[in-house]
Amino acid sequence: MNVLVVGGGPGGLFLAVALRRLDPACRVTVRERRPAGTTHGWGIAVATAASDRDDLLRGVGAVDPETAEALRRTSVGWESQVVVAPGGRRVHLGGSGWCTSRQRLIDVLAGRARALGAEVRFDAEVPDAEVTDALAGEHDLVVLADGAGSRFRRARADRFGTTESPGGTRHVWLGTSMPLRDFTYAFERTTAGWIWCYGYRHAADAGTVIVECSAQTWAGLGFDTADAAATTETLSRIFAAHLEGHPLRCRPGEPGRGPWESFTTIRNERWSDGNLVLLGDAAHTAHFSIGSGTTMALADAAALGRALAGRGPDGLPAAVRAYEDERRPAVLALQEAAARSAGWFEAVDRHAQLPPLEFGLSLRLRRSGDAVDAPPALLRGLHRATQWRLGRGLRRAVARRRRGTRRRAPAG
């Protein structure tokens, strides 16, 4: 089978790895419009819990152990989750997670795809006519892995049954030289309203900070007319207490106007149209507050690779159906959880009235529907019980570490 992958992000590149690893006879070409080394974004979440990371690594490793090992080596962890509640009190939420630099992940996947025999081309725009020609017979399958704004999907929106639903907030992805030890949520009240950030490290000496606020606050603070330099200067000042003096910065080469966006949830009734197939954000998105975009794209790629392995062009319809049947239920569940999470942040004004303890647990339970609106007394009791278990586990871990250190200490 001859496959063209449009888009060289994590999903498209891992599909190339999966196809070449599972079916070496498959010919794969990846075309990415961006030049090499110029990906958007900073760090990306690999997993938001230890069990999620293990599941992801097992899923990737079942397709290609070398990629799983590279992902394990290049990811860094955060020790816990902390929310700086309105008023400045720090509330510990527990948990741990892992992330990596987006550029580092793309470099790993592109190198692995090439090593397996795929053709990977950056700075290679795909014209509309070329996709049309590919669909006419030059390629057996064309996979659109070119992101939420895929112009090829939009041109065929009626065929895929696409809906694009913009959210009610504005956000911007920024970098910092501060390697935040904990995954940190910080909320600041300004003269124009609440603004908050999600911060986490993606390397030993670097962190990612996503800033979000309502459209009213965004305009009230002047971000609708501010350029990138003014945006980062203002935000560095607002969140200075949480960044220990480290400034925020945009990626080099981003447009002069501050790169704020409104998150758009993408849904498609159908993920394929003949021999044109959607993958990753081109097929579906889930609000970044649950940190699952890259995980979903990698899982899509693994499923599509397995479905296509060993099949010729005649088996393509069955393979595409198997791919969508496997992935759609998991994606829908994540989108529902992401919608609840996004809704929580859109109602920050209401939640900010809670005492810090209840506010923290409300944030922690935001994916779970009714739990967000549970009575404050119940939230307080649950949180205290959770903190007691976390504290007991931490004491046990410290004790084990100390016992191990004493056993390894040299005699005399």
C-alpha cells in the first residue's frame, strides 16, 4: 500500500513509524509544511497520571519498542499538582505526570520513521491539487494529520460531517526558563477579571505556561491589541510571584500580534471519505486542560497502523472501519471529560467564591460532572481524607528511601 500523510506532528509521524514497523512493504511519505525545527508550542503532556503514562508506553511499545524507550528517556516528570487558589493559598492536589518538549518528540519520531524507511519531508507544503491527484490514484490512502485547522478537512466539511465549536475563553501558550517542579495552577484577579495559568516543566531547565482568561478579561487587559512583546511583559508581571522572576516568552518567529487563540472543539460524524482519512486533531480535539491531545493522536496512529498492516488497497474500507470503531468510543469519552473541564474554567468567577480547600478539590474533580457542585462540607471531608492518604504514602516512601540509603552506606 502507498500512503501519503499530510502533517508532520506527533500523530502523523508515529503513523509512519507504525506502518513501516508493522508492514515493511508499505510505502509511506510524510509531508509537513513547517521547516524542520520550527514546531509550534513548547512542552506537551505525555500523561497526567502514572497509570496513564504506563498505558501510553505499553501502547506505543506494542507498535515499536524503540519509540517507547525514546519517549521514556526524553520525558520529564512533575512531582505533584498544586493550585494557588484565589487569595494566594497553595492547595496540594496530589498526583504526578510526565511531559516532553514538542520539538524533541518530533525529532525522535521523524528520526525513527526515517530509520524504518519512511520518507519524511519538512518545508513541503501540499497543494490542494496534489491531494486531489493523490486521491485520484497516485496513493492508495491519504491521511490528514494536519491539525485542528486542516484546510483539506474544511474543504470537505460536509463529507465528514464536521462541527467546530469555539470555547468562551482565550488562551496563549508561552515558555519560561523556570522548570516548575509541580504542575501548577495559579489564579490572579485583575482589574478586568480573573486570569489563570497552567505551568509545568518540559525539560530540566525549561517550562511551559498556558495562560487563559475570559474574552472580557482578555479585552479589558488590552491583549486584543497588544503585540507579542507587550503580551509577555504584562503576563510576566501578573504571574511574577509564581515564576520567581523568570520571564515568559513567545516562540521565535511567531507573529507580532500576541498569539492568543480560542480553543475550538472539533467533531466529525465520519472520519473517512473514500481513501481520505482523518487522524489526531484533524479528526477530534479535546480541551487542553485535560492534557490528552498528543496521547489521542498517538493512539489514533497505533490503531490505524494496526488496522492497515498486511492489507492491500482492496482491504482499505474494512481497515478504516476497524480504526474508527476502535478509537471513536475512547475519543468521545475524553471529549466529554474535556467539555466538563473547560466548563469549570469558564465559571471561575463562581468557583473563586469557595474557600481555598473547597476550590482546590472542585478543580481536581472538574471532569466528573456532579462532583464539581457537591456541597462544600463534602468537598472538605473528601479533600482532607485524600490528603491524609497522600501524606501517609509520602511518609512511607521517605522511610523506604532512608532504609535503602542506610543499607547502601559503606561500613566504617
